[in-house]
Amino acid sequence: MSHLSDIENQKREKLQTIIAEGIYPYGRNYKVDALIKDLHDNFAEGRSVSIAGRIMAMREHGKTVFYDLRDSSAKIQLYAGKNVLGDAAFEFLKRLDIGDIVGVKGDLFKTRTGEVTVKIVEIKILSKSLRPLPEKWHGLKDVEIRYRQRYLDLIVNDEVKGTFKKRAKVIATIRKTLDDKGFLEVETPMMHAIAGGAAGKPFKTHHDTLHTDLFLRIAPELYLKKLLVGGFEKVYEINRSFRNEGISVRHNPEFTMLEVYEAYSDCRGMMELVEALVRQAAREVAGGEKLSYQGKEIDLTVWEKVSFADLMKETFGIEPKDPTAVWISKLKAKGVAIEGKELGRTQVINIVGELIEPKAGNHPVFVVDMFKEMCPLAKTKADNPDLTDRFELYIGGMEVANAYSELNDPIEQKLRFEEQGGEYDEDFVTALEYGMPPAGGLGIGIDRLTMVLTDSPNIRDVILFPQLKPEKKEV
């Protein structure tokens, strides 16, 4: 039994008719001499043009047909007259449907209402659409379908296409800003023998020829710092990283990070750098440094610092020197649910850290004075060895960036790895033993920054093809 709708059956019948008429319905190359936006911006009466795009609407009026044609830049009206095309070519228009991709040659003119229009001289089918687009007036509202069939989302929702154009501009702006500051863009491995460089559960794979297990990278940090050892003093990578963890409005298992390392810099230098990067991206993408995110006005001209250590003390009475048992006792006294959990210091501090994350505010917030247990790769503060010289950056209540003064003492680094337990990258420690300059390191979540700059509530709104649960197949 056929599961095709009446519209789909009609489209397939038209396809067979086109083929029977000796016309190839999935055309080859087509010479395009202008984008549609250019025709609007630089209108010239009678200008001959050759354009291509998708038919989004059609209106028949006896011996004339009007179409709306859209390409990647804009939409334009097409006018087809039987007196211009002739009987055979005009008859062919009956084979066309909304959703078809066509090539058009014609001349520009304006209608009596002033609408820029192309008078069709020639029209060719370049790709016959066999499924109907979502209804024009209802659009594509089902978010599951929108994420799973992103191509449809892009066809019918212009604002979605705009979001991804802005995402591309965010990345291009960051890249240009760093290049202009003398940073070198590099690429490092995505498959690691040992998962490291950040906290997180890795995805595991196997290399058959080498007979060894490998891990998709959690972060490129250790490789990038090896490049500092090698003499590259300012490097960055816009990288894909992976965490085999949950999916939420702020988490996707595959995500994009910017990681930057600068020799002879420190946490303070990274503060200045991230502010410059974010503000420049906002100017390019959002049109200024004051923007709206989920109903909150965000002012990127004001940057605040708050102390994590002070918040811990004020909220829970916890001091970094307290034993783990004291931490747990104080947390229970404050009603934090950690009963029945076997937790070390690192797990406890991460749980509590999430409880006191800055809420949505009106400007960016640097959280500083992080406990040493929270980052085994950061230098401790000169005046307090229990705290690290590190910050987390929150914008609109969401963590967007993380940075610190890099630990370059190989003896202390090895000790911290051993205290954490488990495997660690011994070659990284070896590299440090050759000498790594003091440095600042910065990581920015590109997906989350794009969420802020495009006022998107869900990380899946800024990832073209986000990870989804397997689709349930109808039996």
C-alpha cells in the first residue's frame, strides 16, 4: 500500500511527464550572474539577469503566472506571460510546483505597485521537488522536526537561516580578531590515546590497524600547550570536542570550542582578551554592545568580578582549608542533598559550584578565586595556594568562557594528576620538563556565545544538526 499523499502522487506524475517530454528534471550546471538581493539593491529597469532558486509560491491568472523565487540571499517575484514564452514553454509551467528549484533568465521591471519583478524569458527545471513544503501560513513549528530535518527548517524559517549566518560571522570575527593580534591558528588531534585536558566522560572508539582504543577529545588543551613548549607563543584552535554526557538546553555531546594560549600572559591577560573578543563579536553580529537575551538587557560595556571563595563562605560557611568531611557536614546543614553519595573533594566542590553559579544579570560576570580542586591545570594564586588564578565567565546566567594562568611546573603538575587518580598524559608532563613559558589559556564555548548573541534559548537552535534521540519508526 502506498503511503504517499495526493500531493506527493501528483508531484511524481508531473516528474514522469517531464521525463517523457525528454527533459532532464535534475539539471546540471546553471550560470547564475547575480544574487536576488543584488537585484533589489541595484535595480535597473530592463536589466537582463540569470538567477536560480526555489519556488516558494505561485499565483495563476489565466495567461499569466506569478512566482516567488528565493535564493540564499532574498526573495523576488517572477512574471511569466504566455505572449512572451509561447504556447509550449507556457504549457511547461504546469509541470512546476512549489518547492521546485529552477533557473530563470529574464528582464527586470517594476510592477504598478513598485515591486521588483523578473519577466521570464526562459525557465529551466533544476530539481523537481517530490514532497510538499510545510504549509506556508503555519510554517514549521514542531521543534523535533525542525531539529531533525534542519533542511526544512532553513527553507521555511528565514530567522533560523539568519541565526546560522550570524553564527558564521561570530566565528569569522573571532578568527580575524585573533589573527590581527598575531595568533596562529593550528589543528590538533581529535582522537586521543588518553582522555584529558578537561573533566568529562569521553566517547570511546577503536583503531583496528593499531589494535588500540582511542577517545574522541574532551578538549585540545594539552596538545596546544605542547605547542607553547615547542616555541609557538600565541596559538588558537576552533575545535570540535565531545563529551559522552547528557543533552540539555545548554549541552550537546558534540560542541565547538575556541581555545587560545598566549605565552608570557596570565589570567588577567585572558580577561582582557575575552572581553575584546566578545565585544567585537557583538558589534559585528548584534549591531552593538547592548543586547537582549531571553528578556534581559545585557550591557557588554560593564564587566563585574565576584569571588567564588567568598560566595562559598557566605553561602555555606565553607573554607578551602576545611577537610572534605567538614564540607559535607556544612552542606547537609544547609539542606544540600548529597546523602548516600561517596564523594571526594572534587565531586563535592563541582556539585556546590553549580549551586552558586551567577544568575542571569545585566552584564558579564567573572567568577574568580576558584578552589584548587576545581582545576588541576591552573596555577595557584601567589597570595593563597588554596585558590587558583582562574575565572569562569557568565553572561545572562550562562557559563560562556573559562580561563586561567597555566600551570607550567612539571613536578606540581604530575603531583596534581596523581592526586586526581586514573591515567594521565605522561608525555604532557615530559613536555613541561623541557620548559613551558608562563602562559594564559582561554576557552570560549562558541555555541553558548552564539546563543547569547542571537537571543537563542536552546543550544540546539545554534547547532545545525544537534544530537537527538533515535527517531521512533512507525510499525
